[in-house]
Amino acid sequence: MHEIESPEKLVYEDVPEPEPGPGEVVVRLRAAALNRRDVFVTRGMYPGAKPDALPIILGADGSGEISARGDGVDGPAEGAEVVINPALFWGDDPRIPGKEYRILGLPDDGTFAQFIKVPADHVFPKPSHLSQEEAAAIPLAALTAYRALFTRGRLQEGETVVVPGIGGGVATFLVQMARAIGARVFVTSGSDEKIEQAKELGAEGGINYNTEKWSRELRSMTGGVDLSADTIGGEVFDALLSIAKPGGRVVSIGATAGPVEKLILPKIFIRPGHLDVLGTAMGSPQDFEGMLRFYEEHELYPVIKETFPLEEATAAMNYMEEGSGIGKIVLDIPA
Amino acid sequence: MHEIESPEKLVYEDVPEPEPGPGEVVVRLRAAALNRRDVFVTRGMYPGAKPDALPIILGADGSGEISARGDGVDGPAEGAEVVINPALFWGDDPRIPGKEYRILGLPDDGTFAQFIKVPADHVFPKPSHLSQEEAAAIPLAALTAYRALFTRGRLQEGETVVVPGIGGGVATFLVQMARAIGARVFVTSGSDEKIEQAKELGAEGGINYNTEKWSRELRSMTGGVDLSADTIGGEVFDALLSIAKPGGRVVSIGATAGPVEKLILPKIFIRPGHLDVLGTAMGSPQDFEGMLRFYEEHELYPVIKETFPLEEATAAMNYMEEGSGIGKIVLDIPA
């Protein structure tokens, strides 16, 4: 990308193959996947998406094979199939990222390319049951969901979980992973079609936002909620506090609906009360490893909505912005 | 109290001495202490403060001696000096109160009396270094503060703590107990006098709300906050999110300033990010025991602002509503 305006400004062109520095590997990418972040960058709607960051190769999610190794790398062998951890340079504290932390794909060149250069400790063996396309679909969203549910949300088998706004990339992984450990999962959406798709993924029920008093309906459907994992914010966040069980947890991951207009604090301390509101974003290397292990142990497969060739990244982004259905949008990368 | 309107409606009169039922003890009270709750009840500004609750003896905080024991009580001997846990019937789960839970002093007759009947497992040995007046000053506020700082807030030695609104009963205990384990404590107030009193109690610094951009000042004074313990809410709560360190905790205990008008959720998940907002109210029996042990181990003494005879409970409440200075208001109870 040489210009910030919209996905139409993406350019497909040859760039020199990167050379690995000490401690780095080059990955020949086989597949990549889109996140909202990538579209926001094309529109200049992301911190750091400014002309001085150009030109930039977008993309946080990708998988492929090791094609070259820099000095001092004794990690994955050449040809090894790997998936890339897009939470770059998180640092030493698993609780919080350090000063060098950033997400792959801005300011560093990302995965919408044939080759990428990353630190050797940022590649992990591809889960063996997944194709390259499937492996490319999971990193950013599954990492975020794993940390939200388990590291931060302390989710236990048999607990009741609400995932509002099913359809977003992270939300789909939240449903799938919460189901995998035997939680009861409920979703919300403005689309009955997406609620049906979530049920196919294992959700027990769902409520359309257009239902009158949807949060009361959701409360009576769930019987009270142990854990909500919220990427929406706004009045949805407020409703999630109201329908929590006493001592329940609300993990705050995103706020696509903006601020909470009026936060009634006694919901947090008195009624339902004793709530935990827990913020999270991306995850540590330990979270990334935990997520991959979880994906293997439970033999999970990501939901892939559509696949485009890399050359058609603009069309893929337009398709993402249409926002129909659930699941990831993958880019196939030519050999 | 036979009538709800204001502290002026309190009546000092003789009532029959209570008889202990099975599993109960009668305590001859030697001292009691005021909480805001008691004043709110006189004004009908508390849930359940309705005519059908009358007549009622107010008061949650009290200490005294065991004067009678019901069947099956093998706990404290007659004459033993005890302090009463005002969190009645919390239940079996230390994390959250059960259905029977309520605070002493409404709907149950409270401590502004010569005698009180309570379940035997709700009395605990008075910390030996405290007088009866001092012991009576601690239960409700110190229980709340202990749970907020330690059970919920996981406070560690050397961490930086902010206690806004110094002057309230709980806030004073928060400062004292955080200091006792070697935290750095900072306070806020609308009164320079109260800030000075907090410094005498061990606070390292404080900011007057009337200072322009007080929250920025507080951020640079503290260098970032590990734990805030908030009884104020409103814009103060919002400021506490802004000045937290990444991964910091904000314990929400009260909201005397009302709702948060616009909660910017990215403060919780992105910047500072990875925050915990933790609601709490009163505490479990385990918290009460932990608090008494903490008070003994650290040889703490509560700050007592003023003492009135029980007969002058109305004057004591009026004094509380004036709101000057920090510390508890105690009622001496005649033998």
C-alpha cells in the first residue's frame, strides 16, 4: 500500500525477498487472513496509519514454511510448516505488553505477501490437523479469544457464557472455544442468520438486538451469566453488567459501539455485585502457545467464510465490510 | 426509631432485654459507631427503610461483652469481650453473599442499644490491644476496606495505591491498611485539611479536587497507579482508569458522586489496558477474621474523630453530616 484512503488503494506488486537478520527467519507464506484492523489501516482509521508509515504490506495473520534462517537460529528447520504469532515483541511479563509491543502489519510489513521476515521465536509449528488456509485463519482472533476466555476470564466447564455481536472474527472463536470446554454459550446479533450459524457452532441460544427488551430476554434465557466476552461496548456492555450473576466476569475486548453512555457503578459492587470487569487485547507468547495447544487438543477448525487469491485483497476487504455471515476471510498466496 | 424522616426522629427509650434463641448470644454493648448507612436509614434513603420496618434499633458497628448464651452455644464464654461482624448470614461462598445476607441494623435491631442478640458465629474476640470504643469503630468500614484491598485488590507491598475521597469511613481504613503492608498511598479530597490528616496517617501525598487538571497532577505525582480503591464514582472513577498502570486494578466500592457519564472502554482494554475493575461490598466471615488478624498483627488503631453518649445519637448523626475531618464517630453506651 502506497497511499491511505480505502482498500481500493492496495497495489499488487513485486518486492525484494527479505533477508533474515540474526535471530530472524523468512517464511514463505501459503495463506493469510483478514482482520478489521487491516481495513481500518487502509482507511487511515488506525493509530499509526499515516503517510510516513508507507509503503506498507498489510496483514497480521499468516502461515507458511520456513524458507531461510538468520544467524543463531536453531529453531524451526527450513521447510517446517509454521504459523506466525502477530503479537510482536510482547515482552517478558505475561500480564501486560512491554514498550516494544506492536501488531504485525503496521509498522512492520505483514502477511499479505509471498515472503515475510519475523523473529524466530514468533513462529510456531502449524497444528498438524489444519491446512495452511485454516492455520492462517486463527492467529490474531484466536489469540485474543483464548486470552479473554481463559487467561483473563478464568472460564470453567459448565459455566454460562454470553458472546454479543456474533459475526466478528473474535466472537466466532469465543463461541467455539467456550463450547469446546463445555460451557453453555449464548450469542446476540442484529441478524437471525448469524444467530443460526452460531447455533451450528454450538451456541445454545441467541437473541436478536431488535427484540424488545432483548437484555431481559437474554437474562431469562441464560438464567444469569458467569462470563461475558464483549467486543461491542456501548449499551451492550451496560446490559452485560445487568445480566451477570453476582460475582460474574465481563471481559472487555472491544467497543465497536463506542462508549458506555451512563455506567451505573452499583451494578459492579452491589447488584448483581462483586463483578470483575477485565480488559484484554491480543495476548502474550504464553497465550499464543496455549491457544495452539488448545486448538490441537480439541481438534478445532476455524470457520472460513470465503477465500480469495492474494491478488484480490481489495475484493476481500470489500467483502469483509459487507459484514454478512460469520467466519474468517482467507487469502490464498501463490507459490 | 419509630418514624422515618431524619436523625431528629431517633428516640432514646427502654426496650426489653433480648433473650438468646438456640445458637444465639446476647452482647451487652459497651460502644457502637456510626456509618453513613445509619443516617440514610433515618431519612428513608436506604433500601428497606420503610414504615413496615419500624420500630427499629439502628447501628451496624458495636463491641461489648457476652451477657447470655442460647442453647447449643459453646463459643465465647459469658463475659468475653467481643466485636460483632455486621455482615449477617453472608453464607457459604466467600466470593459472594447468599440469599439471607443483610447488614446489621435494618431489618434486624442493631447496636445503638445496651443489648443485642446475634448468632454466636457472628461475634469474634475483641483485638486485645483495642479499647471497647476502638473495637466498635472498626467492623463495617474495616471489613469493607480489607476485602477491597486484599481479597479483591490483591495489594502487594511496594505497590502504589490511590484512595479518592479521604474522609469517608472506609477511605480512612483503606489508607491505614494499605500503608500497613508497605504500599505507597496517595489520596484526593476537596479539603486540604483532610489531605493533611491523611498524610499524618501515612499517605505520601494528596491532590485537592479543586486543583486544575487534578487527575494529571495525580498521575505525575504517583507515576502510575497499581490499585485504586474507589468509594466516589462519577468522574473520579473515570480518572482512576486513566491514571492506572497497564494491568492495574480499580476496586469499586461506592459511588457517592453517581454514575460515570461516559465510560471510554478502550481505557480498560487498550490504554492503559488490561485493567481489572473489581466490585466489592462488605465481606465474608473469612474477610472479617482476616481483617481482625490484620489489625492485631499490625497493631493498628482506628482514627476516632469524636465520641458521643448513646443518648445523643441525633447529635452524633448531625455531626457526621457536617462532614469535617477524617475518622469514625463513636457512641459510648452506659452500663
